[in-house]
Amino acid sequence: MNNSKQSEYSEMIKTANNLIDAINNSKTSFRKQLWQNILLGAMSALGGVIALAILIPIVIYFLSQLEWIPAIGDFIKKIVDHIQSIK
């Protein structure tokens, strides 16, 4: 091997070692990852519940405004009446 190839390989090995060190330093502990994932899942579920709590009354309101359409008016009226009877 000539000297330029050796220096090229040496630089590649140094770069690979630096990359491996960066990956090893960025790893967090298993417990920390576990808690982060649990909190992420809980916040995601909470966000979904809040979004549905806002979205469902809006949909019900708009469905109740569609009663004047003859083809689907009776069907929507039954749905709205059923939902309001559950409250």
C-alpha cells in the first residue's frame, strides 16, 4: 500500500470511530426511554380525547342542521335524538 491510501484509510477509520462515539454518547438509558415513551403515549391519548370532545359536538350540531334534506333528514334526526337521549 502506498502512503496516500494508508492516510485515506486512517481518516476513514477516525471518522467511523468519531461516529461510533457520537452514537454511544447519544444513547439514553432504558428507563429514561421507557418513561419518555409512556409519557408520549399518554399525551397522545389525552390529545385524542380532547380533540374528540371538541369535534363530536360540532358534528352533532351540523347534523342537526341537515334535517331539512328529505332523503337523509329522518335518518339524521334519529341519530341526533339517540345521541341526545344518551346525554
